[in-house]
Amino acid sequence: MKIISAKYFGMLLTLAAASLAPQFSRAAEADLDCKLHFSLSTWSVIYKQSEGRGVVTCENGASIRVGIKAKGAGLTVGKSRIDNGTGRFTDVRRIDDVLGSYAQGEAHAGAVKSGAAQVLTKGTVSLALAGAGEGIDLGVDVGELTLSREH
């Protein structure tokens, strides 16, 4: 077995680092700060459905109006509303990256005034949501939340 000389080892190390550089720069590009402001109404009896609207704004000045729909199933019952909810996205390169369906899992309980916080994922993009509202709800459910461009 041949031993690689220090000269060739240095060249191999340089080539390996150069091949990884585009991946690191792509990860660095996915650092656009985007936020969501939304309102959402929910009802559930085993099956959960939520609908709402919001606006996504990014630090580069881009903004879009979005429709919000969530569907899920589980052991859940109730009706609630969230006004002035907020969300923050991670790993966004451009504003269109926020559109699409996010995996959702949630445990919730509330009466009259209630609050919610959860983190959803869609590939490499994540969305952390927080909001307070009114209603009665109790349960555990899983499903998906979809953000689509409103016209």
C-alpha cells in the first residue's frame, strides 16, 4: 500500500474543500429574514380545519398576501380564532420558498382566551408560529398547513 505524500494530501484536501464551497454558499444564501402576520379561524370534531389570511414580508422589501389552509385529524374538538398571529421563517432564499405545505403536529387546550405556538417544516424551510385568540379547543392532531399566494 502506498502512502500519500504531504504534497498530494494537501492537493486532495484543497480539492475536497473546493467541492464543498458551493454547498456552503448555497446554505449561506438561504438566510433571508421573512415574517408572517396572520389571522386564522379553526373548527374541529375529530377532523380539524383552519382557514385564514396573512401577509409575508421579507427584509429585502418583498411581500406577498397568502391564503392559509390547514387540515388534520386526531382526537380534537373545538372552535377558535387567532387574530394578529405572527410567524418567522428560516432557511429562505427567496420569498416564493415560503409557499407550499408544511407538516404539522399539535397538542392544544384552551378556553375563552387561549394561545398557541408551534414549529412546522417543509423541506429545509421551517415556520415558527405564535398567536393568541379566543375559543374553546382540546385535543391532539396531526396534519398539514398550506400557504398559497392570494391574487
